[in-house]
Amino acid sequence: MENIRVGIIGVGNMGSAHAALLAEGRIEGAVLRAVADLRKDRLVWAADNLGSSIRRFEQPAELFGSGEIDAVIICTPHYSHPALAKEAFAAGLHVLVEKPAGVYTKQVREMNEAAAASGRVFGIMYNQRTNPLYAKLRELVQAGELGEIRRINWIITNWYRSQSYYDSGGWRATWAGEGGGVLLNQDPHQLDLWQWITGMMPSRIRAFCGFGRHRDIEVENDVTAYAEYPNGATAVFVTSTFETPGTNRLELSGEKGKMVVEDGKLTFHRLRVSEPEFNRTYTGGFGQPECWTIDVPVSGTASDHPGIIRNWIEAIRHGSPLLAPGEEGIKGLMLSNAMLLSSWTDDWVTLPIDEELFYTKLQEQVRNSSSLKDSGSARTLDISGTY
Amino acid sequence: MENIRVGIIGVGNMGSAHAALLAEGRIEGAVLRAVADLRKDRLVWAADNLGSSIRRFEQPAELFGSGEIDAVIICTPHYSHPALAKEAFAAGLHVLVEKPAGVYTKQVREMNEAAAASGRVFGIMYNQRTNPLYAKLRELVQAGELGEIRRINWIITNWYRSQSYYDSGGWRATWAGEGGGVLLNQDPHQLDLWQWITGMMPSRIRAFCGFGRHRDIEVENDVTAYAEYPNGATAVFVTSTFETPGTNRLELSGEKGKMVVEDGKLTFHRLRVSEPEFNRTYTGGFGQPECWTIDVPVSGTASDHPGIIRNWIEAIRHGSPLLAPGEEGIKGLMLSNAMLLSSWTDDWVTLPIDEELFYTKLQEQVRNSSSLKDSGSARTLDISGTY
């Protein structure tokens, strides 16, 4: 089978890393053929670093119409993901989109419809699904090891970003440029894993966002969200960008015990008899079921971005299943949108959310955006060590 | 100096333990002289176990008027604490009241006023203040080691109670009998420590209580509360009685790092330069201040109930300061009341709370209480290992 010819739109922080990976021949069955970027300096970078055989375009439409590629990876600012993906599908291309899927679910729903209509392979860069800790946790939960889940608690505050980070790009942390803050830029993986691991979406959410806390930015960088599920379970999701050292601790509590992921370890506190059974039969007042603390063996390392790209290429070439189907991008975004909407309305938000209302509220933020900064000032950061 | 002659009202679960302690002469400067209990079987227990010299009364008023005692420990059901304390102060007695101070703050405010007017020594059984872990944490926070606190997160779900526990007393877990659930029975220590350690009370609270979750009870046994502080800090407090094994993890995040108490250990993640200073001066985009992980040495063991009783006796005899002044009982109860009120009204509650509104709402619960069970069915549980 021929190699899949790949193009990349947006060779900034993430796109340049993916481009280098492909250019170095590290993705079997795929070859980098072209890149597109509106910024001339990034095209100069591409010429200097990716080899002279790589075609370079300013406009995405030129790339789509070039006949040079079968598939495209979209690494542009968040807002543009759905529109570019729709154009790509229309051009008959397979698509891998960076996270988040988009900024608002209305737009992402249209992208999903275009993907379905196209019959092309649509993936999303949820590389944390390749993290063996979370993959193992999901496998255990889906196998019923916890029984029914009763509580979820994720403290994910290890996204420290100094003011200098926010000042590194005019589009950063603005309603007009990014369309959100920590929920949209840093947390898409966690919001996805939350629903992917548990297989559950909340019925309603009440969230409390702090905007520009300890930073000169306009978007949310401090979030506490409470969620309720159809089965009676509850959840708390806490995230911020100004705490250091932050915490990344996920706790799932269920009928058969508790699982905790923290410090790179998965611990299962496993009950010998389930809580409901113990409760039904125990007569002693105080007392609780016998519990074993198990360090769950987790093997392998995260295949990360290369793993997601390989999986997507495999799916294109052989029809194998996607680890992260693009259509699922809407779920994490729905959680993110619900949290912002709950804060803006100071009220509960029932899921699925009112997409029109969210869109209207977002447009208000964009119109009132005090920091429609010079987007030409964007500079590319060294992202080694980030997600 | 003469020994302080102590009486105990209510020799059920806690009162019988305190009585035995005093009867065994383990509280220097104090001697047990009398007990009172409405339940004849508990007076039989007292005769059998505390010695024949101990006077026994059915009615509290008989004890107060007996001339046998200088001081009284109140270990009756929650509702009766304030009224009995007021009677005791009126009789010129020093008072140590079991937690919680009462069921609603209006009642507790009156008790505090009576205490102040009496000039007697008024303590509350916040024995967790003697826990060296929390005492050390408080000392560090009050010494400014964290700088300003920005986030508090307490998961305290290790209160497992089976249905058989709830069935052990007709008053248990009823609005009429206890006036509340996990917040009033299990969490008073944590609600106190929360404000005692940080020295801060929230400006407003939004809480989500589940009532009778997985148990045949009418009160709250599943709580998630979000709190905001005047300085911009936020907090989450999560508690339940149906999870096993539960979690007890307290995290404080501040300008100078993070402190975590879990598994009997206090860990300080200490920044070499404070976050605000780093943020002001750093220009590198990604990056964060150097952090040292410190296992804070914590010496000693909790002196616990005996420690609080000794401290109270010392205060009576020598005027030494109380570790847990009775007047401070209203603070934790205010947090507890605010959480219930927020759930009942499905809205924010601003602190200090509307005491009349809480009282009215509580009375509605009491009137609608479907489980005004036979309170004569109470049996005394073995509480060794509980707080």
C-alpha cells in the first residue's frame, strides 16, 4: 500500500513537533508532503527544518487543493478547527484535529456531521488516551472492577503558567483569540479522560470559574465544577493555572472500592465484598468490609502524539479502530462549555447544553474582549514537557 | 487547690467514656461526683461501672441543683446542648459541651451569650485540635509559611456507616432526633479544623447535599460544598458516610507552596521564592519556581478527649487558656448550617447566615420527619476507634 501523504496546517507549537516527527520518517506508512501557515516566519522555519521537498503554503485552501496530500493534521488556533476540518472533508481528506475539537459545541457538531458525511477517517489528538495509567484505569472500570461509580474527584491544578507565558502570544487567554482559558487550552485531555474512563456524562453541572485570577488575562484560570450523574453519582473537577506545585489526583469511588491515580501510580483499594452487599448483611453498627490495597501493575509508556498519529494512519490504511475518534471531541468540549455557561448564568446547566445560549454568551465575551491584542506578536514556545 | 467536682449529663456513647476516665482518676485535679441520664439502664450501668459513691440522677435539673458539682460535661443528643449549657451556667457551673455545639446557630448564639454573662469556663470537645498533625499544620499556616491561602480542598469520606449503625438508635440520622446527618454527627471536628487551621471563614457557600443516599435515613449523608473567601481563595469540602474505604485528605495551596495532610503525614511542598514573586520576574514562558518536598516532622500523639478535659480543668483551676473555647463552636456549626441551607434553597448562602431562615427551614424538616422513631430503642455502641 502507498504511503499516506500528510499535510499539516499550522506549524506553531504543536504543528512543528508533528511535522518534524513525520519528516524524520517516524510514522510508518506516512510521509510529510506539505505544510501551511499564515505566518511567513513559520514557513521559513519549515524550509529550514523540514527539507526543501516539503511544499509550503500560506492559505489552507491552497494546501487542500494542491493534490499533494491524502490527509491533514490541523494544528491552528482552536476557533478555526471545525471550519478547516469541514473544508478538508469537502476536499476528500482524512483529518486529525488537535485538541480541543473547537470552542463551542454547535460548531463541533457541524464538523462531526461533515466528517460522517465524508466517510473519511477523523481523529482527534487525545494523546493522553495512550497514557497506560489512564488506559488501565479505564479498562478496570469498564470491566466492572469498581461496580457502579459513586463519586469522581479530579484535582488537576498542575498547569502552572506565568504571566510571561500568557504574554507570549496575543491570541493567548483571550475570548477573541482562544475562546477560553484553562478549560480549553490545558484541560481538554482531562475532560476527555473523565468521560472516556467512566463511560458516563453528567446530567447537570454547577461550576464556579474565576477569570484572570492572579494573572492579567480575561479568560477563566480557576475552576471548581460540581457534576451530577443519572445514576446518582457526583463529581468534582478542580483546575487552575496559578498554583505551584500543582496537584494531579484522580479518585474514583465505587461500590467495590476506590481507585486513585496520583504521582504516576494507580492504586486500587479493593473490597472483598461489595459495599451494597456488606451493608445489606452487616449487623454490627460500626465496621466496614475488608479492603485490600493493590498497586495495580501498569506496563508500557505513553505512545503519546506519535501513537495517536500512527493509530490514525493505521486506520486510514487498514480500517483499524481509532483510539480517539474525532466525533468524541464534542464530549469533553460539552463539559467545558457547560462549566463556563454555569458560571456566566450563575446557575445549573443541564446536559446536553443549550448550544445557542452558549454561543450567544461567548459572543458577548468576544465583543467585550478588552484584549484583542496584536496576534502578530505570537512567538513559538518550547513545549517539551507539556501535553 | 481543691479538686474540681465534675458531673456528666448523658452517659451514652461518649459520656460513659468520659465518666470512666474521670472515675479512674486519670484527670488530675478533677473528680467525678455525679451523672445524670434519662435512661434507667444507663444509670444501672453507671452504678455497676463507676462506683457506688457516684451520685446518679435522672433529671439534669437534679444534677445542677445538687450542690455536688462545680463543673459539668454535656454529652446528650445535639439538640439539647445549648439549653442544658444555659441551665448549667445559670447554676454557676463550668461547662464542657460535646460537639456539635448545637443544631442551629441561633440557639448556639444564645448559649454563647449565657456563657459570657456567667464568667464560667466554657469549653467544647474539639479533641481533634489536640491532633499533632493538625496542630502543626495550623502553626505553620499561622506563621505565614504558606503566605496567603488560595485554595483549600478537603475530601473527608472515611465515615463509613452501615444501615445497622443508623438503626442502632431511633434518634439517629433524623431531623427530629439529631437535626442533621454527616455534617452534624461526623464532621464537626473537620468543620472546626477547617476554620481553626486557616483562620478564615468563607464569605459565601454553595453546597450540594444528598439525603439518604444508599441508606434508609432522611438526613444528609453526601455533601459537596464550594466556598469563597474574602481574599479570593476558594475551597471544596466533600464528605459522605457510604464510601469505603473513604479518603481523608486535606490540601492547602498558597502563595509559598502547598501542604497536604494524608495518611497521617504532613507534607510541605515549599517554594524557594513565592509564586507572586516568581510570576513578577520570570520571563521564560513555561517554567515554575524551584520546589522542595518536605516531610514535616510532627511529634507527639493526640491527647484527645482526655487532653481536652484536662485543658478545661486546668483552665478552671488556674485560668490557663482553653485549646477549644466553647464560643468557637458556632463557627463550624455556621459552616454546617450554611451547607444545608444552600441545598435547601438551591442557592448561594452568604455568611454569616440568616439564622431565622435556617431555623424555619429546619423546623419544616422536623415537622415532615417521617422517622420520628422510638427513641427508647437507643442502644450504646462500642465507639472505640471513632472520634
